[in-house]
Amino acid sequence: MFLLGCLLYASGLYRLFAPPEPELPWWRIAVFGAFCLIELARRRAPGVGLAAGLLMVGVDAWFGLTLPVMVVFSDLLFAATLYGSQRLSRAMVPAVAVTIIGGLALALVVASDWRAGVAALAALASFLVIPVWWATNVRQQREIAESERANAEQLAEIARLDRQAAVANERARMARDLHDVVAGHLSAIAIQSAAALNMAKHPERADQITTVLQAVRDNSVAALAEMRAMIGLLRTEGAETDGATAPAGLADLPKLVESARASGMTVDVRTELDEATQLPAAVDLTAYRIAQEALTNAIKHAPGCRAELTLRRRDGKVEIVVTNELSDETSRIAGQQAGGVGLLSMRERAKAVGGTVQAGPGGRGWLVCASLPVRSGGAYGDGDR
């Protein structure tokens, strides 16, 4: 930039609105050199550079504007508009407009030939308007690109969080299913095997030992079957599945009750549902899992006590009520474990189908009451049956 300006000064083509000077004053080269030094701050401090440039233009204009100075000043205007703060950049357009309008009014009033004044102002305006317009356009494009990039990053972050939430939900679902499938059967196996070991000390109870061992085997086979079914469903997600992977339901309730009885618990069953009762598959599975978890908890916390399982239908809802006797000490321990994994699993399953589960001490025992909607207006309508 400095070399180009020196060439213009040496050629005599540096005066804008006046004839060339007979001799080139050295101070013009000095002013222009200082002006070029200001260019070094055009990016780091565009506002300061513009202010210093205005001072240099004023000095140059006092002795007659020159082309090299105006070229450098145009670059400072461009830098201030493009690299300056938001406030400075927005102020450039009205500042240039006010300058041009003021110069036009001054030319009309002061100039002896207003046509020549307007022509000179138009030439001068090109040094002001073009750099500001160009820089404003470039800055707007950059801001648009930055906004789009920020939006893309936000969308990518939202997608990442959605994937994390989906993975977390899937892990929670699999953990709940594993607990429901394995915990009940393993708890029954543990209690039944302990009973069989105790009975082994009494040869006269061989028949009872055989019954208990048969129950242990049945629970083992059932646990394996349900594990295979769940693994099969995970492997064939989105594909057709055969009857071997059909989920459990209330139709399997008799086996569940027999397993609990084989563990030494007396279980009374009262049901208002018959074989003709059709439930949505999700509600059927949820009802079975809640009954399974409630009986499993009863076996663990009150082995050998009496339990009662009630199934009924009320106002478009199927209700599962399980009560069992508890000793005072067992009741206290069970109350402390009211927030355990099993109860949490029951509540999550019921919530998934629009139902509720209440569990806590009831009378002299423990009460679990689940209510699951099976009609229109609930989570599942009649059309889902």
C-alpha cells in the first residue's frame, strides 16, 4: 500500500480536486507513511484505527485531499465495519449517510458552481459508500453463516442428548425386564432349595422333598424360557416372532401361584376375570409382572405366611390386589424397603400403560394394589384389545 501511494505521489496523480503541485512536499509522504502504519491496527483495534485515520484525513484535507490517503482511509472504513464491534459496525452506515448529506448541503451553499461541487462530492462519496456497503454485506454473510453453524451445533447436541436419553431409557427397560424375569424365579428357587435342604434331614418327608425339587426345576425352566424369550425379542426387533417368544400374561398366573405355594406360602386366589376376558397385550403383561413381583416380595419378606391375590375389573380398569401377612419385625423391614427396585419396577410398568400402583402396610400385613386402564379414555382403548 505504501509503495503504491509513493508511485502516485511521484507521478503527480495524487491530487483529487486540484491541479498537481509544482513540487511534491516531503511532508505528504510522511503523513501517508504514518497513515500506512495505522493500517497495522485495522484488525486488532479497528475503532482506534478509524479515529486516527479521521485525524490524518483532516490534516491531508487542510492542504488538499490526495488519492493515496483516501484509498487507505477507505480500507480503514472497511475494517471498522467488518471487524469492529456490533455497535461500531451499525453506526457506520448512518455516519456515512450523514456525512454525504452534510457535504451535499455544504456544496450547494458554498461552492460557486454547485454542479462542480456535486460532482466532487459524488467522487468523494465513492470512497465512503463502497467500502462500508461491501463490509456490511460481508459481515452479514458471516453472521448468517455463524448463526447457521450455531444452529447446527445445537441440533447436533439435541440429537446427542436424545440418543443418550434413548439409550438410558432402553437400559432402564432392559434392567426392569431382567429383574422381572429373573428375580421372581430365582427368589423362589432360593427359598425352595433351602426348604429342600432342611427336609433332607427328615427321610420321612421324602414326598415333600420331591414336590419342592419339582418346583425348583419348574422355576428354573420358566426362568430360562423367559430369558430366551426376551433375548429372542431383542434379536428379532422389528421382525416377526413366533409363539416361542410370546410374553407372559395372566394366563400364566396359575403356574405363578403354584410356584409360590411350593415355596411354603399359602396363596388364596379370587378373580372376577374369566377366560373370555380380553386385555391389551401390554396391560396383560403388566398385570402379570405386578402380580409376580408382589408374590415374590411376599415370599422374601414373609416366607410361610398367607397371601391373597385378587383380580377384578372396575370402571374400565383391571385391578390387581395382593395382600400378605407380616410379622411386626418383617413389617418394619418391608416398610423401610418401600422404595426398592421391585416396587419401582411395578410403578414404572403401571405408569407406562397409564395405570398406578400403591404399596404399603395395610391392616396386619402388606398391600399392593395396581389399577390399569383397559377402556377408551385410558392408555388403551377397546380397539386395542
